[in-house]
Amino acid sequence: VQLQASGGGLVQPGGSLRLSCAVSGSEISTTSMAWYRQAPGKQRDWVATISSSGITNYGDSVKGRFTISRDNAKNRVYLQMNTPKPEDTAIYYCNTNDLSFSWGQGTQVTVSS
């Protein structure tokens, strides 16, 4: 199974960015998927989860600003980042909610003016 995160880059505070995660080698339609992030010098933390039925859950730091979604037909998971803050700067990864897959390379998000 391969996890390919993309869509990262430099974004200004208050802007928006959409991350995408393409999963190959396994169908994700019956799996809860999640986004995680790792800031420099810190451990990897959970950001958001979407269940197979579309129920979402968010960490307190991103609730109301980020939106996780999925397209099972494309085997993809997305993270819409609205009004990002400098503290959202991190490498973002996707995986199953129970970390079933090996980590992909992630996508770097830098929030700075």
C-alpha cells in the first residue's frame, strides 16, 4: 500500500490550502482514514478522522478551520485548510485511523506571511 500526500506549500495566515492523499494498493471505502502532522522537533500528532460513513472528528486546534473529506471512487482523502495559522506549519500525512499502513512521505505545509 502506498500513501501519496500532495498539495502542500507556502500559504499566508488566513489563506486556504487543500491537501490530497492518494491511496494505492488497497481500497479505502470501508476504512476510517485520518490526517496527521509533524511539526519540526515535535512528535507526529493526529489532526482529523473521517469514518467510512463520512462521520468526521477533529483535534481541538483545527476544529472549525479544517475539513476532512473523502472520495471513495478515487480512493482519495482530502484536508481543506482554511484560515491556517503559523502553528499549523508541519509535514502532513494521511493514514488509516488505526495506522494500518506504512507512512508515506507527507507534504510540507508552511504558514507564513
